Amino acid sequence: MLCYFRMRCAKMARIIGVLLLGAALAGCSSIRLGYNNLPTLSYWWLDGYLDFDDAQAPQVRTELAQLLDWHRQNELPKFAALLQEAEALAPADITPAAVCRLSDEVRQRLVAVARQAEPAGAALLTRLEPAQLAQLERKYAKANAEYRKEWLALSPERRRAKRYDQLLERYEDFYGRLDGAQREVLRASTETSALDWERQFAERQRRQQRALQTLRRLQEADATAAQAGTAIRAYVSDIAAPPPGAWRDYQDALRDEGCRQLATLHRTTTPAQRARAATRLHSYQTDVLHLAGSGS
């Protein structure tokens, strides 16, 4: 579970503001189908890291289904409210502060999920076997190799170009086709970004090692669920709100940069592009409210 919280929260924390909130919810071809299948998808994702045994598998499936039920009842209405607020902002210019506020709200909702999952995660940690920690370590190594190939093996110029292409695809999915001037705004932002892939990778490895060390320590001490819960809480807190220092300053700088990027690009959009964005956000809100109300 520690690896799950690390990767999910770290990834989602980079989702900036209105645009990527919508993109995240629309990640599957059908929001409703994707959401209702989350327990199954999450189970297979986790199983790839921990290789659940016959006793663990049904319990994990049950707990993931219960977590989705809780999320449906408690969190989807809050996401719908955020989407409604974003829709109201779409027709006019927006400030970086407004984008960051929405982004921070999304992050808090993800932390709430981690908190809710803590008891089940803690119970699971007390049942892990040494072979499962070895599997986790192998999976980390494989994921790191893929990261190196995907990003670190590229020249700085190729990284920036690849990042630009990713952002362009996301923005155009939301606003429609960007014109040449808008693309230049995005390209300039990408060229001057503080994003440091080596630094990201070093922090990724640090967290992996911390997770492995924590899990082994809990295993060797035959830890209770309460002790495991304390470890999870500390781990999630370190990700969601890093202690003061260089890494926190870097994360804050990236957050502010992303908020400025979206606000700046949004100011260049046409009425038609803003109308498309508002329509997309309203559509997401309708789907979220349907899921919250009907359970399917």
C-alpha cells in the first residue's frame, strides 16, 4: 500500500488545476465505466507490485470495493462541486491563484482517500511476506528502468520537446486546437520550466527505499496494525506536505509554474475555446453526479 500511495499521490499532485482535473476524470473512454471498474483495475495494479497470495487476494478485492463505495458517497459530490466551480470560471480570465486553489483542493481530496484507506492498508502490511517485498523491489527496479529509458536517456532538448507534446495534447483535448500564438505561449513555458527529471528520479528512488526499509522494519518487528497505520500516515504526509527544505521549495515552484502556465494560456483562448472548456467541465460534472447518485 505504501507504493500505491506514493505513486498515485505523486502523480495526481502534478495534475494542475481545472484542465487536468477534467482530463484525469476523463482518462477512460467512459468516465462511468472507468470509475466503476476502479476496484478491479486497482487490484491488478497492486498485485503487480505485491503478488497477493490466495488469502490476501479476496480481502484486498473486498477492501477496494468498500473504498470505492465510500468514495462514491463522500468524495464524488465534492469533486462535482469543484467541477461546477471550474465551469463557472471558464468563460473569463483566471488567475494563477485561482488555479492553484483548485489544484490544492484536488490534492486534499486525494489525501482524504489515502486516510480512508489507511486501516485496510495497515492490516495488509502486517500480512506481507518477505517474498512479496522482494517482488516489490523488483517492480521498483523495472519501473525505474522504464523511467530512465523514457526520460533520462533523452537529451535535455528531447525531454522538453516530449513534455511540450504531452501538454499540447492535454490542452487541445480540453480547448480544441491551439493556434500558432497559443502554441508558442505553451512552448515558451516548457522551455523555461524548472522541471528537473534527474531530481525527480532521485526523489523517486529515495521514496522507494524509504518504503522498502519501512516495510522490512515492520515485518522484522512483527508490527501491529496500529504501528503500520502510523507508518502509512507518516509516509503519506511526507508526500502530500513535504517538510521545509529544498524538495518542498522545488515542488512549490513547480506548482506555481503550472498554475501560471494554465492561467496564461487561458487568457489567450477564444470565446469558442472557453465555451468548449465549460461544456467539457459540465459534462464531467454530470457524469460524476450520476455516479454519486445512482451507484452505476
